[in-house]
Amino acid sequence: MELNLTGKVAVVTGGSKGIGLATARTLHTEGAHVVVASRKSSAELDALAGPSLVHVPTDLTAPDAPAAVVAHAVDVFGGLDILVNNAGGPPPGASLPRFSFLPVSDADWRDMFEFNLFAVVRAIRAAIPVMLERGGGSIVNVSSASARQPGAMNADYAAAKAALTNLTKTLSEEFASQGVRVNTVSPGPVRTPWWTDEGGAADVLAAAFGTDRESVLERAAPEAMAVNTGRLLDPQEIADMIALLASPRSASTTGADFLVDGGFHKAV
């Protein structure tokens, strides 16, 4: 399918690895000019860098950082058509999963919302006026299936993502008539560095389950989370949905939340 993204300008946050990297690569392959924002680059991202893909090293929780990234896209590529708010998950220094509500401090809650909600708010606040100048655009916020199906773990993360999903619908109500579409993609468990890095979710769960990390990744985690497909998702599966929503081929899709979760979410 031709996505008609040639010449479009996109910002992808958290684009050095995982879902963000797959999204940046996909948009770039489809002909978009891409600005990737993340704390650090990666070998995989460096391999994509060139005239039509640039990396901005930044801490998106800094109040001025999201607007600076949008301004960089305007300076380098002349505007902005697509914003993918992918950065999220555990804030720096935090480790997920958390197994109980009680030990999570006020500071933990603030850090979680700063990274997963407030940084997105600031990016969107900077992006929408630029998009309006070009007649519209597409914003895709990466939420989580846990925003719809909360459980006993990660209360602060699920609450922040639920707020993001709600914000998406609110923004769509205001700006759809002006040509700015806002949607969410809500992944289930995706095999990203969040899971696979040393000390990541696989190691935390391996210690809790009394098993090894590979068993968690291959069997225990999908089973514990009741993922119907029996496996963690691949980042490219999320990136494909993001690219479709970013595309003019989705011109009448706004205010929607798309689950890509392997059947994790059970409610109607």
C-alpha cells in the first residue's frame, strides 16, 4: 500500500530503539523526512542518519525540550506534518514492573506522569500551531493496552497512559475540523529493550517467577498476561499501525484508539 508520505516531515520521540526506531525507519523508508528525539542515539539509528533523517539528543522531560525538537524540525525540514509521541515507559532510574501500589512514592508518580504525559502535552502544544500553518497534520500517541485493562501491577504507568488516551480524544474533538488528526496506538507487551535490557522487565519477572529471562520472554510473560497469540509483539507490528495512522490514507480516522496487543485486552 502506498502511504503517500513522501516529503512529509515527522518527529518521532524515543526513536533510538524499540517501537520508536521501527517507526522512524518505516516513515523514512516511505519517503518522509524524520527528526528522531531521544536521550542517546544507537547503532541502528546511526545507520539510518542522513539528509532526510536526523537525531536530536535531548531529555524530553525537560520543560523546553519538546518545543525545541519541533522547532528543529521546522528549521531543518521547513515544517511539521506528523508527530509520533512514542517516548514513554519507566522514567530514568525507575524499574518496571512494580508489583504493588503502596511502595510507589509521590516522586515516583510525578516522574511517571512527567515522562508519559506532560512531555507529550508539551510536544503537542508546540506541534499543533505548526501543523495548522500547513493545513493540518497527524499526531499519533503511543499509549498502552494497560490503559484499558488495568491490573495489580504498574498503577502509576497505567494511570498515565489512561490519561494520554483520554487527552487524545479531547484533542481530536477540538482540532479535527482544522485538519489535525489525533489517534492512539495501544500496544500489548512488545519485545523491546524495556523487556530485554539487563535489569529490565524480563529480569525482574524472572526473579519473581523463579525462572530465567529467556523463559520469561518466550513463555512465562505471554502466559501470565494472557496474550492469545502466545508471544510478545514485534516492534514493527506497532510501527506499521503508526505509519498507517500518520498517512493521508487514514484521513477520516481521528480520536480512535487502536489496540495492537495479541489479544491481551479482553473487554468489548
